[in-house]
Amino acid sequence: MRIDILTLFPEMFACVLNTAIFKRATERENVRINVHNFREYTHDRHHTVDDYPYGGGAGMVLKPEPLFEAVDAIKTETQGEGVQPVPVILLSPQGRLFSQQVAAELARQSHLILICGHYEGVDERVVEHLATDEISIGDYVLSGGELAAMVVADAVVRLVPGVLGSDVSAIDDSYATGLLEYPQYTRPPEYQGWSVPEVLLSGNHAIIARWRREQALFRTLKRRPDLLDRANLSEQDKRLLSKK
Ligand code: 6GU
């Protein structure tokens, strides 16, 4: 998978991309992430990327030309590599809400272009005629799309086959199963008087699996009951929940 990120603040990505999962993903070469400063696609002396909004109002708006030209350059460079059209995703608070399901959908692509919006907004012609998708990571306002692009890239890259140590680790995740995860413990068996639940020390895998499912269900019921409506529940799950 290849991900191209267009931003005015490329330096924000260096640390994240050189750490842990991204580092491993890119070292193994099944993932390539390129960060571009779209200011380089301006032609005036001041490298202008933004301008005053037509109709007045506070703040500045990102101009369309540098973004169109940057996307064009990337598409030209990668021409012939894929058959599908490349998704061009604008990160903005106006986008559709990001979720594990959207991450899985994006992980099936071989190439993604992410555009980080900034200032008060982006010229609507970018939204209408350049971006093929618009994504928000939640109902709050960030000062730019950079952190959102990192969130999206992280969630997507860890779903690319071969990136995680073992492919099972992504399948068991919260949200992949539709439930929150069960509590985890490691050694020591007792810490400051707090013990690890007896069942986990039993060595009985069937009982442990049942306990974990129960914990995941109860925790989801308590914290995120909205997730239960969409979760894949067995008859036994439903019976357990009805007793609560
Ligand atoms: Cl993608 N961008 C900005 N600026 N704010 C956000 C967001 C994105 N998602 C949630 N808030």
C-alpha cells in the first residue's frame, strides 16, 4: 500500500512515521508513506497557499491550485501502477465519520492520497472536484487535518496484511468484534493486594473464553450500549445480557 499525504506541516509527521508500527510497516516495504508539502506547488514569489474568503468573514481559505497540482503530480508519478482510481481523501470536520469499518474499507486500496485541510477551510472546488471522499475523525474541531491524517493512516496501515506481528491481533480488537475488549492482566498475580481474577490462572481455556466474552459484553453494555445494537450476538450472549 502507498499513502501520499499533502500538508503544509510535513515536520509534524516525522516522529510518528519513524516509530513503532509505521516504522515496521515501511521497513518491511509493504507500506510506503510519502509526505508532501503542497506549498511547493505554488508559483508566486511568496508561495501563497491561502487567501481571503469571497463574501468576507474571518480566517483564510486554502486556494485550489496548489492542491490540484500536487494531486496531479502524484497521479502522474504513479500512473499505470493501479487499475482502480486513487481515493483522494480530504480530512475535515465536515467529512463522514471515521470508524473501524471505514479503516477496513480503505485498507483494501493499494493507494490513498490524504489532504490535510487547514485554516478556516478549503476552497469548495477542492471538495467537489478533487476529493473523492471527506473524512472527519470525530465531533470536535482540530486546528488542522494533520493529526486526523495520522489517525487514519495508523488505523489503516495496521490492517494491511503482514504489518502486525500476527494477523489475529487485529481481528480480536475492540470494534472489529463490535464489542469493547475484555480486561487483560499480566504478572504479578498479586500487586498491592489486587489479585488477577482466579479464572485466568485456571488453565481452562473454555472457561477463560467464556469469562472474556462475558466481560466484553458487560463492559460494552455499561460503557457503549450503542455498540450492542450493531454487534454480532449469539443467543447465549443475549441471554447473559438480559440477566444484567
Ligand atoms: Cl479531519 N480535521 C479537523 N480540522 N478537525 C477535525 C477533524 C479533521 N476531524 C475531527 N475534527
